[in-house]
Amino acid sequence: MTDELVFTVTIIARSGKVSELKSKVLSLLEFIRQSSGCLQYDIYQEKGRTDVFVVFERWESRAHWLNNMETEVFKAFLEENPKYVADFEIKELQRISFSS
């Protein structure tokens, strides 16, 4: 059994704030990808709804993810969220099949 943590974060931009939110989300990309325990961090924008972003994350463990959440860079991002984010949802995923 693995301790790997996998989840998606769906983020909806405030009206008129799509460009600013996109810039903020993309600014985290390399920092998070280089964080200890980050296995995958990809950002998608929904086709047909440019105000919706989906982040797909894989971490070695919950502890690694929590350590990332405590960094000053991520805390600053969260602090600014109300300016750009209308709504968000986090879904933790459980793998039920594996590639061979």
C-alpha cells in the first residue's frame, strides 16, 4: 500500500479576474514542482469556460503536501485568493487501477 496523495483542485475565477488568476496559478508551477515530495503538478483550463482551472496533484505523502502548504510562497498565494477566486473545490482521489 502506498501513502501517495492524489487530488484535484477546481478553481473558479471571479468575474473579470481570469487573467490575474491564471497568472497567479502559473506562478506557483515551478516552485511546487520542485517541492520535496511533489510527483506531479499540472494545471488545466476548462475548454469553453476560461474561468475554470483544474489542478491535478500527486504527492509522495500527505506529510509532503502539508509541508508545501506551509511554505511562505503558498501562504502568500492563499492570502491573495479572495481577490481572484470565486469558488474552489478539492477532491482527494483513490487509485483503483494501475498502468502496466
